[in-house]
Amino acid sequence: MLQENAIWMGVGAEPDNKHVSLLLNQANRHGLIAGASGTGKTVTLKVMAEGFARAGVPVFMADVKGDITGMCEPGTDSEDMQERIARFGIEGWSYAGCPVRLWDMLDEQGIPVRITVSDMGPTMLARLLELTEVQEGVLDIVFRIADDKQLLLIDLKDLRSMLNYAAEHAKEYESTYGKVSSQSVGAILRSLISIEDQGGDVFFGEPALDLADWFACAPNGEGYVNILNAARLIQSPKIYAMFLLWMLSELFDTLPEAGDLDKPKFVFFFDEAHLLFNDMPSELLDKIVQVVKLIRSKGVGVYFITQSPSDIPDEVLAQLSNRIQHGLRAYTPAEQKAVRAAASSFRASPAFKSEDAILELGTGEALVSFLNAEGQPEIVERAKILPPQCLMAAASDEALREACAGQGDLMAKYGTALDRESAFEQLEEAARDEAEADRLAAEREALEKEKAAFEAKKAIEAERAAAKAAREAEREAERAERTREKQQEQMIKGIGKLANQILGTFGREATRQITRNLFGGRRR
């Protein structure tokens, strides 16, 4: 319940009946609401959240059990409530709901919440997919290749296409980015199937959530209570935890430094906080600690809700200055150790022993220690928590319909999923272009081969024709030679015959001459 510049959370034990209040100017020092199931954490959460909302501070919380939606509806009067109001000495009490916006990551009830694969990034995505160190390294390479090629990773089909592309071009990229093994890519692809089955195909996409829409106030000046429907989402704890972690890191990255403010800009309640830290890698835990430490200066208060403070790592727990500890049960040595640890975190009270009080607290009671105006932890108080002005239970169907009816502008912005050109389409187009280029290259190669074959055939035919012509010329030369030789032979024969005739005549003449001259007379 808002009182001036503080949220009145409860009343201390008699005889002092001290008002236990959370100062708004100390509320961004973060906090913890812890306690076993059924001890009153949800009521405490509602009282604190509606106090922030009344102060004009927008709030985010996840509705894990389905009863947070009651914040949109005024509480109902009863004899028990009248007794409690009188016991607390509350003046001017009235039942009132808060301005609420309902969001949903699984597209079931409320404004759809989507983020892109690129928004989540490889580190948180590797955690979501439960990858090994080697597989995470491959995922880093895939994101780096996508960034360098200016390929948008919006939804899971984009990531799947990018993984297949990196595997197909592994040799090409190995010298620049490192080895991309097909085994690691296969393991990541198998993990994506599990995330799709849990609703990741709906969660990853566009239009992506703009956190500025969670910083709005209602027309009456009260901050909107942004409620994420997580009743089914909590069955997918990795998606739930990584989304809330993404939101926290996104707030840290986008908000400017604000310094010390009179009240926070925004308050973030992280219910079932143990889901975030289960098996948390040390590198990611270091980043969470850094964000929790520094986001305070940006005007954001972070409140973790869990069963035991031991669910939260000491490095984070040390940053949570405003604490409400409901009852714990200690039946085992581990549970007893958790009780001692929770008690030791409070500034001791002379009136009671914190360790004993934690075990004795009833429903609606808590040990409370907030920061005072000087930023110092106050002495722990054993207090009874006030009831909320809103409905304690889940909202009625009519109230939910009325709350959703006032979200038309945001439904227009986020209601319809978009599927613009991104890595999937770009890689498909590139593959088609590559296939077309390969086809044209193959055609060119075939044409070149056909042309070469034709030229070779022409050359062979020309060579054959030349050889044939040469043979014909040779035969013709041979025929001419034979003819010439024959003519010469005939000529020689003719000359020989003529010569013989001439020689015969000459011989006879010569003989006659010789005969006559020899004997001195003419031969007859």
C-alpha cells in the first residue's frame, strides 16, 4: 500500500507495531522474496507490485501459477478482510485493481511476445540449447558468419539454414573463423527440435518486443503491471529463464545512466529464480552479476522470488539489499543449513533470534529488512504482511476480457507475426543463384566441349582431306612419271630402231668401203 514515498508492506510485532515500509528511493537496490510454498510469497509480491504501480512505476512479473492476473481486479470484501484491516489499523482502505497488460510468449492469451534469434545471441542460446563448449564455439562462428554476410537471424528456420550453410562451406571458412564440424552442427540442429517442441517456433520471430512498451503508465498516472502468462511456459524452464535473462540484459543495454532517483524507472520481478541459476556456467553467471550490480544505476530494481536464498548464488545474493523472508521448513541437514544462511543475512534483532523465527513464521508472516534513508539495512522485523487491495486469486474471465480489450494498440503492433526476408530466404535465393550459375557454367562447358569437338573433327577432316589430296597428287605424280618413263622408253626404242637402221646402212656401207679399199677393188 503506497504511503507518500514508501510502500507500506507490513506491521511489526507488538508492542511497537512498527510500520515496515520499502522506501521508493532505495527500491532500485534490488531485493529478495523467499519462503517455502504456501507461506505467502504471492501475496507479498502483489502488495509490493501494486505499491510500485500506484507510485507510477511500471512493473513486470511472470504469472507462474495463474493467480497474478487478479491484480487487474479489485479485491473482494469479507469478514476476515475487515478483521485484518482493523488489526493493521489501516485508514482509508479501498479495494482497487491495477492497470494491467497481459503478455504471452506462446500465443495463447495476451499480447504475443517475440524476440529474434539475433536478439538472444549465441551465449544465451547455447545455454537454452544446453550445448557443450565445443558446440557453443561452433554456434559463435555461425553467428559471426551471419553478421559478416549481413544475414538476419530472426526465427529458428533462419538459424537452421545458417547452420547448414556453415557446414556446407566449412572448408571455405575454416582458415578465417575456425573449424565447423558436421557433428557439432548436427547436435545443434537436434537441440533445435526440442526447443521447437517447447514453443520456440512461436517465440522466436517478429515483430520483436520493444521494451519501451513496458515503461508506459496508464492515463491515471499509475504504472502498468505487465504480466507474462507463464503458467504453461514454466513447463519449459529453459525458455522461461533465458527470456527473463534476455529481458534483464536488454534493459541494461538500452537504458541510459540515471543515477539516484526518487523512485525506480522500472521494477522487474523474477519468479522461480532458481530456474535461472540451475547449472549456470561461470561465464554467464559473471555476466548476470555484472548486470545486477550495474543496472541499479539505470533506475531498474530487480526482485528475485524463490523458496530459499540458497537457490541464488552468493555473488547475486550480495546485491539484494531489500529482503522479505517467509517461513522455511528444515527437516534435513541441507535445509537446516539454508535456514542458518538465511538468518545470518539479516541485521540481528535484540527481540528474537532470526534462525528460530524463520522456522516459526506462519502464513502471511515474514522477517523483513529494508534499506533506510541512508542506504543501511534496518534491524530485521518480524512482521505480518498487509493484504493487497487487488484480488488475491486469479482474475475472472470477464475481468481478463476487459483487460485485453484495452490492449488494442499493442495487439495491432504485435498481434500478427511477420516473416520478412531474412537468412532463410537470402540463403535459399543464393542457393538458387548458385545452382543457376552452376547450370549455366555446365551449359557453357558443354558448348565449349561441343565446339572443341567440332573443331577437332574439322581439323581431322581437313587433315584427312589434305592427306587424301597428297596421296592423289602422289599417285598423279607417279602416273605422270610412269607415262614419262614409258614415253622415254618408247622414244629410246624408236631411237634405237632408227639407230639400228642407220647403223645397219652405215655398217653395210662401211663394210663395202672397207672391202674395196682393202683389196683394191669393189666387192660385188
